[in-house]
Amino acid sequence: MYLLITYVLIALVFSFLCSIAESVLLSVTSGYIAVNEKEGKPSAIVLKDLKENISQPLAAILTLNTIAHTVGAAGAGAQASALFGNAALGIASAIMTFLILVFSEIIPKTLGAHYWERLAPITAYFVRYLVWLLYPFVKLSDYLTRSMTEGPVLTGINREELAALAEKGWEEGQLALKESNIMVNLLSMDQIKVKDASTPNTVLFTISETITIKDYYDQHSSETFSRIPVYHDTPDNITGFVLKSDLLHAMAGDNGSYLVSEYKRDMTSVNEQMPLSKVIDKLLHLRTHIMLVVDEYGSVRGI
């Protein structure tokens, strides 16, 4: 009876450890590793190495798990047969199968999936030592599976997943709606063309560069735009822009008779097909707040 219990415990205990280690290892996220690595936690470096070579820890875990199942089941079956006769072998096998299913598969994997953050540090060292202990089997597994995998395993988060996480963070109350929207919009900037984020020329408020500042205030004093595109001859021929504050200072200094063109500033142009992310980089580099959007022929499309 002692040997029977020993074999059952061998199968259950080692299989329990393997299952919980596998569940924890597969549940650990790259974000968790990055945060702990910045905090200087040694376990994060171990986890990072294991995740980057995921086939090796999985091979070690499954090797130990298989050995435990085989030895435990064979030993328990032999002892049950010796103690209770061959007729009890089928019953013992059924009981053993049930115990392994519940106590070495369902329970440990559920615990690992729920408490992986708490278990990750100790699991990292357990799995690393397990890889060293079973290194010949690990290398054999690498050799056998090498032809089945192409290139390195990508464990990072891609753009679509990060956007989905931002939305999920808002749904679960971890992020404010504004924060979630900012993250989603930032991630989509490479796909958005500047023409989709510009004010089209058909609705632009523009003024002629040949009118006086006084005429501007007489006709458009109620307009609230701070930067106003300026055109020459026709509204489609935009040559620059003026700051409303400059015109206001001119009026305050009794310079209302001056032409708007005397306060005109140059406006950089960008192609309407340029990604929004590059346009923002350009705005920041030039330290400007307005740009002219043109098509491939140089025609004005908006700002």
C-alpha cells in the first residue's frame, strides 16, 4: 500500500508542478516582463530569456510531466494489481485517470492562469533549473521541431493588439475614456492620411493679401480664427498666413492702413497622401501650427 500511495503522489505532485509552471509561463505578458525588468528584478531577466526561447522550457516541462505520468501510472497499476488482483487494474486506472485530470491538469492550470503574477518569479527559477536538468531532452526536442518552425517566435504585442488593450482598459475601468482614445488614435496615425485630418479648401476661411488691416476688421471682426490663410488673386492661390494677434497689434498701433501682406508669414506645404504621423513630426520639427495641404499637382486641398 505504501508503494501504491508513493507512485500516485509522484504522478500527481510532479504533474501538478509541471502544469502550473506551464500555465504561468504561457500567461506571463511581455508588458509584465518589461515593467519588472525596469524595476531591476532578476526574475524578469529569467522570464524574458524563457519567453524568447519558449520551445525549450515547454520541452523541459512536458518531458518531466510525461515521465511523472508514465512512472506514476505504471507503478500505481502494478501495485494495485499486486494488492487487489488483476481485476482491480481497470478500476485503479480509472481512478488514476480521474486524479490526474483533476489534480494535475484542471486545478493547477486554473491556479496558474489566475495567479500567474504572484507565481511568475518562483516559476521562472524552477523552469530554468528544469531546463538545465533535462538539457539533453530539450536539445533533442529542438532538433526534432526545428523543421516545423520558421523564424523566431514573436511574443510581443502588435499594433492591433495594443489598440484592443487600450479599449479593453477603458471597459474594465483601468483607463479613462480620453486616455483610451488617445492611445487608439496614436496607433492609427500611420494609416491616416493628412487629407483625412485637414480642413478642405472649400470651407476654408481666407482673406486677400491686398486688403488693409482696417478692412479686415471692418468685414471679419467676429471671426475667431487665430491663424488665417492669405491668398493672392484667387482663394486657390494661398501664399501664406497671418496671425490674428499680429493684425490686432497693428490696429492698436494705428497701422490699420497697412496691407495684410506686410504681416504675412510663410506656410510649409505637405502632400495630401503623407501619413499623419509624419506631418506631426514635421510640425514639431518646424515649430509651426499650420501647414498647407496640396495634391500631387501642387493644387491646394486644404490646411
